[in-house]
Amino acid sequence: MPTELGPRFRPSFLGVPTHMSTEDYTLWLRWAPRFAPLVLGWYFDVRLGGDRALATAAGTDQAAMWYSLNAKRADVVAELADSVRIIELRTRAQPNAIGRLQTYRLLWFDDPKISKPLELELVTDSTDPDVARMAALVDIIYTVVPPPGIV
């Protein structure tokens, strides 16, 4: 199934993105203003993959709905001048966030909507040395944005 970027938002956008959890939104508000000067546009809740989900419902009236409910969804895709970055926002990120980003990479390459090199970034609020090490090993940018009041 094709990648569905959805609407493009201005770099200054700080509204509540579609389907973003309260915890993710809290991280977003602390992280996005720092990164926004590099961004040409944001995409939220980006659908990736879903071939298997769509095949299950193929030929039915609910195929589109089935895909909508079962496709993988990236929190944020940022278009930069020279690259595209898929961003996973995760409070207290654990190793499964790395696997999620690697899956997004695989699915993006099946149907890239923006022809620029792909980068992946995990944005979290606390450091886990094992997750940080694994991120570095698989070329994922690991960004820690501590909660307010913590340096």
C-alpha cells in the first residue's frame, strides 16, 4: 500500500497533530521549536505499509477503512532541505522504539513520497544507555529532551 503523507504543515506549527498522544505531544512541544528552523514542512500520523491489512479486506466495502485502521503510522515526518526524517516521539523510550523506526524505514523505501535521503530520529525524555547504543548502531538519531526543570 502506498505511503500516505497527509497534509503538510508549516515549520512553525505547534498545534495538536492528529492521533498524537498527550505524552507524545508534551515531548513535541519541547522538541519541535529547537528543530523547526531546519524544517521545510511537517507531516503527522503518516501511514506506511499496510499491504497485508489491505489484502485481508480486498474487494470489500471496508477495504479503505481496514487500511486506515491497520497501517503503521509514523508520529512525524519532517522534510528538510537535503533529507527526510521520520521521528518517533516516545516517553521513556525502550528498545521497541528502535524496532518501530526500523520498520518505518523499510516501509518508507517501499514507497518514498519525497525523493531525498532518509534519516530516523527517536525523541525521548530520559536516557537509556542500551537504547542509545542500539540507536547509534543502526543509524538512528537519539535525542533526549528532559522534562522541564531537569537539566
